[in-house]
Amino acid sequence: MAAILPCRGAGRLLCMVWSMSSPFHLPASWVRTLAGAVLLAASAHALGASPDSAPAPASAAAQALRATHQRMGAKLAQSGFGRPIQLDSMETPNGLQGDIYAVVDHSLPEISAALKEPSRWCELLTLHVNNRRCRTGSAPQGGEMLTLFVVRRYDKPVEQAFQLPFAYRVASATPEYLSVEMNAANGPLGTSNYRVMLEAVALDGQRSFLHFGYSYDHNMMVRMATQAYLATFGRNKVGFTVVGKEADGQPDYIRGTRGLVERNAMRYFLTLDAYLSSDAGAPAERRERSWFAAAERYPRQLHEIELDTYLAIKREDRQRDGAGR
């Protein structure tokens, strides 16, 4: 452990960020993990409703998602991702939120078959480099649980992972619409109210429209510490939204907390996409290679580790937990 640093005066917050001994130390990978540990898709906030609002009937929700697809038609067609994807991010009054909308070449029955079970979510979520273990089980109050073990940096042992226990629920599964929700009341270091949801609607027999988003809350100290880190050590980290042009004419990408959310939203969307694109029963390493290759298409935002190192870590995790091939 690093020596304890005296944190006094106006520089106290930055000192807390930089000191290894401080509970608010936020290294690059921890800050990234904090935002990304929430995984997949939208909450009541992401849908523009309050947490106490009654859920919409499946038919109404399907119509609303189709209307969103029509409204986003031009943006999806002109997407800078090279495929029909729209990424949105925002700072909420209490935290952060990220949403991805995408047209995928998978039928709704195929998506439903792949994503209606929490064990399948564990398989896809552990494609993320910092997710080292996932467990499913029954919640004490009834229903299903999914617990994700997340390390602050990919080379840290799983024993140092923090746990995110999500209440898992298939909110709707009809021939025209799928909705999966996950919620965790508490997270690490002043974070809380993780709200996660995936929804999908059929466009035709071969394509579907997905909405994948997440949000979480954090207290004021975490907000300030994260902003301080991103203004100093993390100042070169960028998201995907283009806010202007650099002096050399290259895109100027969004930074700060929204950049952080966008990087993690894309990482998790790519786990979903890689899982859906693999054959049932495909070897885990095939999915891992697919996820890594997809992330490397955006090196400015997502490159952090070399392929051999990534595969070795995932192989070790499978062997340790007996997770198959």
C-alpha cells in the first residue's frame, strides 16, 4: 500500500483521488469499471418514466419502441459506427445514464431464446475484460438474482472484485416484444440504484431493433472525485459523440463523465452483439475473440489490453470456475 498522504486545503479532493490509501482513489480502470459494472439496458429513467410508474403493456411498449426506430431512421442510416447504431448519454440529477439503440440482424425469437435466462446473461457479461465471475441464484424475497464480480483493473485477482447483486426479471416476452430488467440497490463507494434493461422488437423475420441502456446514482463526493480524475489523469479518455473538430481536422470527441458512460455502454453492447452472433454452444474463446475484435474497431475509445493477455485471463477464469470450454 502506498504511504498515506496528508490531504489538506483546497487540494484535498485531488489528493484523495490520487492517494492509494484513500477510499476515493479512482484509477483509470476503476472509474471505467464503476460506470460499466451496471451492464445492460434501460430503467424507468431510461424510458422517461418515474420508478413508481406502472409498466406499460407489452403491445404499447412494442409500439413505442417501433416509433423510436422510425424517429431515429435518419440517424441510424447515417451512423458513424459503420452500422445502424445510435448512442446517447446524459448526466442525470443523481448520476449517469447511457443508452444504445441498434438494428441487428437477428430475429426476435432468436434474441428471446438467447437472453431470457440469467445464466445466458452471465455468459455474455463475462466477455467484458473486467468482469471476472458471474453467479445466478434465487433472491431471498423470491425471483432470480444475477451477481457480477467486477475488478477495478483487468489484472487484479477475482478475490479483489466487488459484487453487484442484480434482481433479474423478464418483464415481457411475447412474439413481438422482449423486455429484461435488472436492478441493484447498492454498489461500491457511494454508488447506488443501478437500473438496467434490455428491450427488443421485431422489425421483420430477420431483423430486430434493440434498446440497451443503463443508469446509476452516485453521491456528491463520488461525482466530484470522478470529475477531478477525468480532468487530470483521465483527460485524454474520450467517448463517441463528436462535439467539434480538432486543429488537424480530426473529430473532437466528448470527454468527462459522458465520455466514460459512452465507452462502457459500447463495451457492454458489444458483449451482447458478440453473444447473439455466435452459434448456440459455440466455444467461449470464439465469443471472446469476436468481442475483442469488435472493441478494437474503436481503438481511440476502447483499446486497453492485448488479445493474448485478454484470452489468457478469460481462460484462467473458466478453468478456475469450471465454466466450460
